Amino acid sequence: MGGELPKQYLPLLNKPVLQWSVDVFLADEQCHGIVVALAASDQHFAQLPVAAHPKVHTCVGGASRRDSVRNALQACPAAATALDWVWVHDAARPGIDRALLNRLKAALTDPQIDGAIAAVAAADTMKAVTSDGRIQRTVDRSSLIRAQTPQAFRLGALRDALDRYPDVTDEASAMEQAGARIRWVEGAWRNLKLTTADEWLALTAALREKDAS
């Protein structure tokens, strides 16, 4: 999706996909800085209005999500400490909103947890299948969730976990292996990761409706 123009820069209603997410974080007074991990060949980000914001920094990403996040942690402003909360969010999830940020913030006030992620409960019937496509069994979905972002953890703890467990698919996976106590909070269907044209159309309609309400 997007062809020569990466999908995070495609115009979604009145602004690029990436800027939707960045704007939500910048509007929060508790956000002290944002690091955007970019491809080494990226020539588009500098053209966005948000690129000139004093709270916005960039770094070169890596070969994997883990590598990009690790590079971004290294590029955090000098004032950031190991105990600061860092929130990792996918550039292709422009449906994030202030209400979701507030739910995560509320979860992070619990001293009994080490982090929190946005997620949605599995609503479809879940099937376990073989590598050649045969259905093996139906899986109980009552204990299953679909992980989204943001995923929030202490900077130092997340950095250490990513160093120790490089073969992970998200930040929570690394923290789980490190023994962290993680809570999930209700995400939103609008907070989907744009991958198909149908998702693009659905999200466009949802954002247009939200702006009109």
C-alpha cells in the first residue's frame, strides 16, 4: 500500500498517517519528547510540519522492529532517565486518540505492574491450524487478546529486555520473558495497523465521523 510513498506518509483526510499519531502525543502535556525511527533513506519526514517541533527527534531505524525501538531508546533526549516511562507506538496506527492515552496512564499508576499495553479482546472464533492450512482445533478465546500499541514500560527495563531477548515481535514479548508484570487496557478498533485498502477505507470513515461529532 502506498507504492513508492511509504504508507506512513500517505495523506489520510487532512494530514499524513504518521502525523496523526505524533499530534496526539504532542497534545499531551506529559509528553516530554518523541523519537521517530526512520529508514536510512527516508526523504519524507523532514517535509512534515511536525518535523520542526522542538519535542520531536529522529533516529535511524534497524532491520527489525526490535532494532528500531532499541535505536530510538538510545536517541531519547539526554534528560531521560532509566525510570522514565517510554511509550512505543506504530507509525501506521493513526487511529490512536486521547482517551486511549488516558486509559494507559491510569493503568501505569498501579505500583504493582511494570508496564501496560493497549489491546482488544479476541472477538472471532479462534482456530489452531497446521503449517499446511488444516484446522486442528478451536481455541478458547476467553483468555486471548490482540496486542496493539502504545506499549509502555520504564526506559531502562525495556532497554535491558530488548538486549537480552532480541528475537521478539513486540516490546511486551521482551518484557514478558524478563518476568515483568504487564496489564492490558482496552484499545480501540480504530487503533488498527493499516495494512489493506479495506482498513484504509474503514479508518477514513471513522475519523471523518469522529471529526464531525
